[in-house]
Amino acid sequence: MAYEVDFTEVSTVGLESSPVAEALAGLRANEARYFKNKYDHTFTTLPAHEADDVVDHVARVLKEERDIVIGSPALEARQFEVDGVRWSYVFYESGLSINVLWTLADGGKRAVGFKLSDGMDVPDELAGFKFARQKSKLAGTIRGSYFVIKGEY
């Protein structure tokens, strides 16, 4: 069942098993606020077991592009299209959030973004990335990085 993410009353629904559940919920709410403010899009998530296709898609892109395999279990995922861009999101138990941005028009932007919840260590599989810091009222300090997708998925 889809969960509509509320960015005014942050909830850990669906993320309770994470050791950084509060920070991960804040990160998820931060994403919801971004999509509402920029696109007037309501951000929803599904339990990962109900969105296996999204989890598998993100895993495939990571594996084929950079030989990255995420060790943490996926908790929630969702794929949606807004303003000519397909977004795939996966939220992991460790506190990691990964999104795949895929502009549908030829020659558009295509990238993988990583965001680390406040209080989590950089996972070993992402140790080679440099992370920029961003302050968020909802999520504390968010550390983020990305890479450009070269293949076709």
C-alpha cells in the first residue's frame, strides 16, 4: 500500500527498522517537500517488497555502471514520472537513499544520486565517492553525491 510522505509531520512509518529511522524519515520528507514545491507532485513510497521492479532497476544500474552492490536491505521504493523525467527512489535500512534520474527526451540528464542520512557512516560500497554536505530543517545534515549514467536502461 502506498504511503503519502508528509513533510510537515515527519513520520518513520515504513522505516522503523533503520538504526537512523528519524534521520531517514527526515531525508524522505525533504524529498517530498522538494517535489511538492518544484513540481506540485505528491511524493509516495511503497514497501520495497511491493516495488521489486524499482529496487531491481536501481540495483541493475548501479551494478552495470559502477559495479556497486548495496549491502543494506531496501525498505521503501517508488518510481514516478514528472515534468518529462522518470525518477526511481529506493530508501535503505542503513539510512541511504538512492535515486535514478532519467530524462525521457533524447540527450537529457541521466544520473544516480546518493544521499546519506544524518548519523550514518558512508557505506563501504560508496567509499570512493566524495560527498557534499547540505543542511535541511527536516533531515539535519544530508551528505550527497552522484554519477552520470552512460548506458541505456
